[in-house]
Amino acid sequence: MNLTGQWQFFEQFDAGFDMGHAVFKQSGTLISGTLIYTEYIYEEASFLIEVEIEGEVLDDRLMFVGKSYEILDSPFEIEYCLDERIAELLDPDRIEGHSVDDQDLEGRFILRRLESSLS
């Protein structure tokens, strides 16, 4: 299964949720790309972030980590904790998994393919 392409991104965690999209490029078992999403924290203002990721596809699992980030729009100062993510690849158009950041905050995410790769 090749994950190259555009994906819709949604994540739920205790303090709020994220909504946006991802662009992945897969070469063999290696994957890289960008997640761009708005993070909505309950009872606080939201912010827009871009996270560069890299990882690996191993059998029916995807593991990737945030390598760097840029806050694209925010009404306040942010120090963001990058996530480690692991997911199961059970459907060519859907990826579901969980995340954990440096502060041990956990979330559940889903990615849905927006376009098929032309391979």
C-alpha cells in the first residue's frame, strides 16, 4: 500500500481536537511529509500549525514522528510538543492510530485519503 498523496486529518485528545490535512510521500518503507492543521483547545483560542514528519511503514503499521514545526497563525505565544504516532494500515484510504507527545498527552487520530496516488 502506497501512502503518497493528500489526506484529511482529524485528532481528538483530552483538551481538544485538531482538524486539517496531510501530504505524504512514500519511498520504499520510508515516509515523509507535512501535517497542516488547526488545533482547537477547549475554552482557549485555536492556532494553525505546520509539522514536518518522517517515519516508516512496517507491514501493516505506520510509525512517524514530528521533526519540526512552524506556527502559521496564533493569537498567543506557543511552545509546541511534537508527537510520536503509530497507526494500523487496514484500509488503503484510511489510517487510524494514536499519538503521544513529550508531555505524555495522548490522542487518537484518523487520516482519510483525499486523492489516490498515480503510481
